[in-house]
Amino acid sequence: FSLQNNSIKTSKYNFFTFLPLNLFEQFQRIANAYFLFLLILQLIPQISSLAWFTTVVPLVLVLAVSGVKDAIDDFNRHKSDKHVNNRPVQVLINGMLKDEKWMNVQVGDIIKLENNNFVTADLLLLSSSEPYSLTYIETAELDGETNLKVKQALTVTAELGEDLQKLTEFNGEVKCEAPNNKLDKFTGTLTLRGEKYALDNEKMLLRGCTIRNTEWCFGLVIYAGPDTKLMQNSGKTTFKRTSIDRLMNVLVLVIFAFLALMCLILAIGNGIWEYDKGYYFQVYLPWAEGVNSASYSGFLMFWSYVIILNTVVPISLYVSVEIIRLGNSFYIDWDRKMYYPLNDTPAQARTTTLNEELGQIKYVFSDKTGTLTQNIMCFNKCSINGKSYGDVYDMSGQRIEINENTEKVDFSYNQLADPKFAFYDHSLVEAVKLSDVPTHRFFRLLSLCHTVMPEEKKEGDLVYQAQSPDEGALVTAARNFGFVFRARTPETITVMEMGEIKIYKLLAILDFNNVRKRMSVIVRSPEGDLTLYCKGADTILYELLHSSCDSLKEETTEHLNEFAGEGLRTLVVAYKNLDEDYFQDWIGRHHEASTALEGREDKLSELYEEIEKDLMLLGATAIEDKLQDGVPQTIETLAKANIKIWVLTGDKQETAMNIGYSCNLLNDDMEDVFVIEGSTSDDVLNELRNARKKMKPDSFLDSDEINIQFKKSSKNPKVIPDEQANGVYGLVITGHSLAYALEGNLELELVRTACMCKVVICCRVTPLQKAQVVELVKKYKKAVTLAIGDGANDVSMIKTAHIGVGISGQEGMQAVLSSDFSFAQFRYLQRLLLVHGRWSYIRMCKFLKYFFYKNFAFTLVHFWYGFFSGFSAQ
């Protein structure tokens, strides 16, 4: 362990370093450095032709305005750090709980957290107030998800409870991996009383989470401060500059060269004039003291003219530009067309320095959940035993479009129904009321096969806390159709079926993961029947079905295609009755595998595959993740402006692709959508190269040449030229493959392939990977990038992109606080870029043209006058 303390620092300066550091930053602006040099020249009496304060006053004014602005920004960062570092927490010291500040907590401390507390550091959960030491947490600040997740302590530490004496005497040794930014992985072991126990992510509470629905819990600090996974993912704050800023620096350099040329011409002119004509005027125009030759006079005149002609170098340029940018920012703040009345949120320009850059955007990197979608799921349709439900038909059998006037199903007979749930097909309720066996089994599966937590604050007032909104939607649907999930413990699930309470024994949960793409539970009914219930992606589940389901499979596939065509998220559901003897043997082997320290995941997945065979198909569900208003139209308009959109989401692949289709990112007219899901770097390389071969068969002629160039100079890489694909393509890449693609020269292959596609979707990505993808495009494409998101998981990409936009949505304010611009709806991005961005750019360009014209017109008068005044700078 490093004995890292828990304080964090995001500020740049302190009281003593502010002046030197800030002045150092400001004098990196060429014009400021030049005027400092000019001031030194003016202090030399032989050269000085103007009083020194003519330079000091404007220079001090410019430095003071910028300095005050930087000081205010940094003061706010100090305030935020101080607030976080001084939060109180209860630490166990010598058998007693003492109030301590967050910043004083160290690795190895045991701390107590209570309901609604923020988690102080990365903790190993020791015990909690809930049965079986379960703890419920909300991870909005880490991955943007507002739904609850469940963590469970080891049984051996759960026994400690809240006994302060036992906790003080707790003498275990934790060995774990070095601090890293992987949010979903943790590997370690706890050695206690000579026994070794495996630790994984399910035992960890990460800094940035919030404790919910749990009265108290105790945890052991594993990582603190900068070592925590939240801080490892936060990314650095970079100083953002616009392309016009960089252009201005180049122009100022050109002006310096021009100034030097003018001064040289005038100095040479002075030398010649003094040599040729000057002696005629010595009587009343004697040479200055110490000047004894015409060439020395010319040398001094060069520096005098540097002072006289200084007006060609624009010192007020930067201040004038800032004032114009401030004005452009007010236009954004005042824009009524970017005001969202539902939650009284106007658009906000949080920085005044980047407005004109909005008109230059070429790549937009967007989060999905909460940014493109509302993160509200609705159970829309389903297919049960070959019959499709959810559509409404008139008397003649014609399908009717559902609208506000369509009659909803009346669930008033069910006292526990969710009043917000809307369904329009009455035939499904009839099937439930007639006790149709497949329909009952279908909804029983939905009420049992999930990881949702129920919360019943008062009798009958049920609220579900789901790890994913789709699970919440499915369990709510079962609840309304009469199969109400009421309570769960680690060993039982209580369901009220058609008014009758039934308690099922929960014998095993076969978890969902990216490879399995399915989830199962094994339960024993009150009657003693053993059943496995499974739900998952159609492609996977179809391979596990019993051959007797073939005809039903064809009918269900037709329904699935219809649902997917409407942009709905689909799942297939199936079940299997289990033999008692076989199950007892299987559960014994399952226990051995789940406590193995090595190869645990592989052993468990083998066992899962063994039991999830010969399933009986029940049907399919279809859920709508409602898009925000105007998203498809906005994406279409941005695409017409030749802006490329990349979606970076923590969601699973199917979900991301479904949303891609429903918001016009992906469509059936595309020639191909390539999915990169290799699990080794060689697989990923081959998949990327094969994709590029299909898009542009001749693009391989220069591939090796570019790779050699990359190896020679990875610090200063070659900008990759835009390549056009022979058609329209999309690219989908999973987080696991992305990890390989971001390494070494594979990153070059990724950029080349991805930039040939019209749309790129990266799914299951970590917050840091989002930032790395943005950084990659910045590095290899000479293009301006914009990142837009609404959660704390988007902060690092918002900081990395040239421009960061925060959506003030349901997931807190972290994204907004780190952003350069913010508003309430994705659709306002169109107006921000195509109206404000374009106009700000045009205004700035017109101003700069006039500004330089004015400076030259004013200064060249002195230059011409030199030819008539003996090249004297007096």
C-alpha cells in the first residue's frame, strides 16, 4: 500500500505561486513578451523616443484583466476542493467512532457510512445494516447511471456487524492490484486468520458513489485521494485555445518580421542619409552624445524605430478579441430558441474564449443515455407463444396508429399496478384473466428473472430500483399484468401472482455479461418445482433452444424483426424444468467454481453453458427507449453540414445499435455496419483491416508506409489525410476491443478505418476510454472536436475535446461544471454550431481583417514620413 491521504487538488495556483506562474503563462503570448521587450528598450535613453509609461499602462491593463479572470477561475476550483476535502466522515480510532475530515482519511482506515452519504474513498465493504450485508449504491458520478446497484460483503467480514470492538480487532491483510482506472474490475485477496478469500468488484464501494436504502455500512480504505478510480478517470484540465488564437500568434510573428524589415530599411536609410547629407546640418542637428559615425547612428535609429512603429504590433488585439467573445457569449445566453421551459434551463456559455471555434467543428463525440435518449424505458410490445401483442386494430382488422385518444387498458382491478404504465392492447389482459398458461409463465419469468430491488415505503406504494432501466420496465409490465414482484432476499423472491402471495427459493443467479448476453435464475416454486428462467439476446438464446421449438421460433423471429424495425430493444425469454438429482450435482460444482481463486470466470461460464441448454421458448419482449425530441432531425442536419458523429456509450452493443437506428445514425441504406469485437490485438487488427479493405480495396497501398512513419515519429505524428470510402458505412466497436485498438500502432489502424465511416459507435467504454478516443482524433486529424454528455462519466471527454458541452439533465451537474457550453436538450446543438458558431466566426474574421488594416494604415504613415525627415525617429 502507498500511505496516500485522501485529499484532492484540482486548482493550478496558490497564494505564492499565482503571480509568477500566471505572468509566465501570459508572457507566452508573443505580443505580451514583445511589449515587455519594448519597455526595456524605452528605458535606454539613447534609443527612447517615447516615454516609458506609454507602454507600461496598456501592458499592465492587459495583464491585470487576464490575471483577475484566471484568479477568479482558480479561486472557484480551490473552493470546490476545500468543500470536498473537508466533508465529515466517521473513522474508527481505538475502538471509537470519531468525526474526521475526508482529507485526513488514509489507506487502512475503517470508516462508517450512513444512508445518502457519499463514499469517501475506494473501500472494501466489511459489513452493513441489511440482511446478508447487502449495500445499495447509486453510481451516477462514475458511469452516469442513476439506477441502484447491489454490493455484498464477504460472509466472514459480514459477521463483524457494527460491533466496534470486533471491527477494531479486525486484523486482515489485503493484497490487491496497483491503482488503475478500470471501474468494473478489481482483483485482490483478503487473508484473515490464515484463510484466503477472493475479492472482486462486487465487494468494493468506489469513491463517487452514494449509499442508498442502507442504514449504515463499514468499509476498509483500499485506495485514497488521487489513487481512487474516480480520480484516475478524471483526466487533466487542459488550457483550450481556438484556431483563431493560434492564427493570431502566427500573424503577430509575421508582423514582427514585417516590423523588423521596415526598421532595417529605415536604419539603412538613416545611415546613408547621415553619411551623405547629415554633415550639412550638424550645426543645429548635432549627433547625439557618443554617436561618432553614420553607421552607429543607423544602428541606434533601428531600435528607435522599433519603438515608434510599435503600433503595428497589436497589443490591444487580445483584449478587443476577449470583449467581442464576451458579446457573442451573451447572444448564446439570451437565445430564447435554446431555452428549455420544462425545467427552466437557458443555454449557458460557461467560457467566453471558444465561441468562434463552434463554427469549425468537424467531429462530434456524444454520450448516448440521457444525451440522445431520455433514459425512460416503456414496455411497448411482446410476443407470447407465437402471438404478437401491443398493436391496436379496428373492427375491419386494420392496424390503428396509437395516439393520445387511443383507449388505454384499465388496470384498476389490480391495486398494486403502476399508474404511469400505459398499454393499449386489451387482448393481453384478457389472456391473463383467462389464466392462459404460456401468458402466465411469460409474466412469471419477468417477475423472477432480474436483479431489481423493490422499495415499499408504505403498504402498496412500490418503487423499483433497477440496475438497468430496461429491467425496471419489464418488471413493471409484469406487475401491471398481475405478477407483482414484492420483495427479495439473497435466498428468496416474493411475488404476488394474481392476488396470491408466493415465495420462490432463489437457488442461483447466472449473471449477464458481454459474452453470454443473457441472464438466468434457478428457482424452486412453493409447490417444489425446479425451474430455470432465462432472458437474453435472440442470436444467443436461439442456439440454446430445444429442437421442439422450431416452428414457434420462426413465428417469434417474424415478430422480432417487426419490433426491431420500429427501433425497439428486444429480448427473448425461455425456461427449462430441471431434474432434482442433476441439479444437486450441478450446484455442488457451482459452489466449488465460485470460490476458486484462479480461472473463476472460465469455470463458472462452463457450468452456466452446461445447464442453459434445451430451453423451451416462451416469447419476446420489446421496449422503447424514448429519444429526446428532435434528435434524428438534428443528427440529419449535422450530417448535411459534413459533421461526423461518434457515439461513445457505456451501454451494451445491442442497445447502442438500436438507438443508432432509431436516431438515423445507422440505416438500412448503409452498405455495411462493421462490428469490431476481437478479444486479442491480432483479432482487432485483422477486423479493422478487413473492414477497410471492403470500404476501399486500394487503401492498402500506403498502409505500411504510414505505419513506418508512425513508428519513426509517434511524438509528432503525421496528420492522416481524409480517405473516402466507396460507399456509406458504419462502425461499431466494443470497449474490450477498443482497449487493444488504443495501443501502439493499432491506434493508427483504428483512426484510418473509423474516419472512413459515416458513423462510429463505441459501446461498453469507460470514462477514460471516451477521452482517449477524442484524443486520438485530435492527434491524427487536423479537425476541431466537440464532446457532449450529461453525466460524470463524460467529464474526461468533455475536458479533452476542443469544446465540451454539458447537458443539464437527470444525472447531476458534473458534466455541466466541466463544460464550456451547456443547455438542456441535444437538439440545441444544431443551433449552437450552425447559427452561433458560424456567426461568431464570421464576426471575428471581419473584426480581425479591419483591425490589421487599421494598424497598418496608421503605422505606414510614419514609415513614409521617414523618407521626408532624414529617417529620423525624433
